[in-house]
Amino acid sequence: MSGPRYHRTRRQDQRLVGFECQGCGWVSFPDERRVCKRCGDAPADYEEVQLADRGEVMTFVVQHYLPDDIETPQPVAIVDVPQAGEDGPQTGNEGGEPARVYGLLTETDLEDLEVGREVEARFREVFDEGDRPINAIKFSIPRGEQ
Ligand SMILES: [Zn+2]
């Protein structure tokens, strides 16, 4: 196989794609930002990086009071998702930094949830508005490991 495989299959395989600031290594997700949140580079020089499908819970909150049509309790977490690193070395930035991803936790027993827990990321295209898909990430504790 040759060529930029992942640009072609990105929509189909729905993997996580982050944007790594070439100035400081900060990985933003899901949106490419014109200004780097960390080093303030503007416009920032971003490169797309592929993220792993598992990450580690950095912190989480459990929402108990939400509108009636939303199921509660509803846990949301900030998860550090490492770069997948299967597309060859990222130039000048070995390994790279994880992306800090915010998302809902589903199919998760609250008693199993703790900081440092490994969770699986599921990428969903919620809806597609013209050529601008609206994406969402949901996390869950991998099956069989609860
Ligand atoms: Zn930066």
C-alpha cells in the first residue's frame, strides 16, 4: 500500500484524528484551532495525527441534574488519548503528546469508574451538515474488563 492511506479512509473507519501544533506539540481535538491553546502561535501550524482508540481517564464528573429527556446519572470525562503512532514517525516529535479529549461515558458502571481507568473511545458522526460533519466521542470501559 502506498500514498496517504488514512486521508482516503478517514471517513469510513472513523478513527480519531487530532491536530498537533508543530510549534509546541499540543494536540487539539476535535477541532483544528487557528490559535494554539498552549503556545499562542497564530495562525498555528497544525499537522493531523491519528489517535489510539483507547485512553486513560484524567478526570470525570457525574451529572445528576439534566433535562428530563436525558438519562441520568450521566458521566462525562476528560481522557488522555495517546497518538496511534502506526503511520510512521512524526517528524521531529517522537511519540508525540496525547490529546485531551472530552466525552460522554456510556455503558459504564459508575462503580468501575476511576481516574486512571483505561477506556475505549468510540467515534460517532452525529450528523452531517453539508460537508461539515458534527462529531462526537463517547467512551466506555472495555467489555470484559469491568
Ligand atoms: Zn503550540
